[in-house]
Amino acid sequence: MCLINSERIGTSIGTITITSSPYGTIFTPNPSSLSPGLHGFHVHEKPNCGPAEQNGTMVPGLAAGGHYDPAGTGKHEGPYGNGHLGDLPTLYANGDGTATHPVLAPRIKIADLKGRSLIIHAGGDNYSDHPKALGGGGGVCDIVE
């Protein structure tokens, strides 16, 4: 993982172990340096975690593209809905900035992750496009490459 916000760009913040189960894919995070609270967590389309231009401004992590959506649903419905396949359960960071609770993504397979990026967003995720698009998680916080 590399931290994308502030002056710590490119600094490793931990690991995520990914395993398969009969119920879906299990993501076991072990990052540090996150802000306490919930963080949106998604598989993004491209393996490039670099910045990209949006409206004339370079945005960290934007080169990863959007949430992985091979069926073209155009909907953010969380890990249990029928929207983006890359919608994963939120991660919870403790007061010390660690997030070690495993999460289960029932629809995505390990094979779907090849050539993609895992992104931890700065804010939480309400698993909807309302009132804010893409769950309201805000900007990119951290990226797993």
C-alpha cells in the first residue's frame, strides 16, 4: 500500500491479505496511519495508482480509474448489491490508525483483482449514489498496489 495524501506519497502503510472462501473473497487488512473511523474500500479499474488530471487539476490516485464495473451497471450499491463488482465492505480504522478487521466481499473473485488497484478512501461509504455519488467516501486516501 502507498499513502497518497499529504507529503507521504509512496510511503508503505501496510498490507492486505486476500483469500478465497466458499462465501466470497476475504480481505484481511493490516494498514497503519489511517484516520480513525470508516473508510470506503474499492477495487478500481486500472493498476496505475498515480495522479491524473481532472478539470485542469492533478488528482492523486485518479489514474486508477473508476470502481471496477465489468457489467457496466453504473451503480454504486455496495458489496451485496448488484452494482459495481469492485464495491467492497468498508474498513474501520481504530483510534491508533490501524484497520485489521477482515471483510468479506461475496461477489468478487481473486481472479477479478488481477490488473486492478485496491483503494482505501478518505471517508466512509453508504453503499449508495445518494446523497453523494459513489457512497460519499470522498478523495483517495490510501492505495494498495
